[in-house]
Amino acid sequence: EYSTYLTQRQKIQTLKFLYGQLIHPEDDIRRHCAELIGAMIAMFDEDYRKEIPDSVTLESPAVTGVKLFQEYMDLFLNPGHKIEENYKAWIGYSTSIMISSLFSNCPQKLINDYRQTLLNYYCPENARDKNKALYLLMSVKYIPLWGNGNLEALYNFVLLLLNKQDDSLRLCAYEEACSLCSNHHVDSKFKKALKDFLRGKLLRSKLPAE
């Protein structure tokens, strides 16, 4: 709650510090830092509660919450070649925690903007990368499905990964597909596509979980 008293420059500096803590050896610290990153981005844009005279024109801010979200999504999914592999995994697994916190703290009027920014990552290119695909799949359950906006990219991403040879990706895709189907906001076309896919899977899987 203290972030409301920080300037936007201070918030950006704090976000950089929190991101650096995502490689901390303690899991609880990494989780808390990811939650704080999501919350701070969600509440980044200054809300002018006082009345502004008609004669005053406010300049558009150079940095917005949506731009920051895109920047940090890139950092979570692409930590950089200088980061050790086990640290990359810690950062990647924090993605869903950050996204959950962002949408939990996001003003309702900005939810669609943040969601559409996030949906850009649900693309075939990221589906071809095992780690990115897994982190994005783990985040599906935290994406608000109500309101305006085209969710086709999200649905197609999940359906695409149902065909993956990798067991962990495929099982995660099944889990998220079931989670989507239980949501009454989900498009009926997705449910039909999922049913058609499952009807085509007549052979019993060797995996008990599947």
C-alpha cells in the first residue's frame, strides 16, 4: 500500500529492485516480490481525483502501466543470456504470480488494456518455446475473461498445445482447457473445438494423469 505515496520514478526504481530479487534463493521472497511487481504495475498510473479545470491540458505520461507491463512481461519471459538457467526458471515460474497480482489489483477500467497487452504473448512463436509456453499456460487461469476483447489468440494457444509431444506441456494445456470450460464467459466456439479435439483422441493415454 506504500506504493501509492511513491512518485512514478520511485516506482520504476522499486520495480527494478524487486525484479532483481526474483533470483533470491528463498521461494517465499521470490513469490512476494512477483506479487509486488504485479500490484505496482497495476496501480502505476496516477489517478487524478481532484477536478481539473477545462483550461488545463495534461500531457500524456512517458511511461504508463501498460507499457511497464509489456516491458516486464518481456523480462519475465526473456531474462537475458547473462542469467543462469536455474535463475531463468525461477523468474519464468514467477510470471503467473505477477499476472495474478496485476489483475487482482488492476482498476476495472484498465483491465481490458492489460489483458490485450498480455494476449499478444499468446502466439504460435511462444508456443514453440517449451519454457515460455509453460509459463504462459500457467497464467491462463488468472486472465479475466469477461468484458470486451477478442480472446481467440488465448483459445488457439491452448488448443495448439494440446497436440504437443512434451508430456508436461500437454498435461498443463489439458488442465487449463478444463479450467476455461468451467468459466461461463468462455466462447462456445472454444468449447466445441475442444470437444471435437477430444473426440479425435480415441486411444487411451499411457499417462494416468491424462
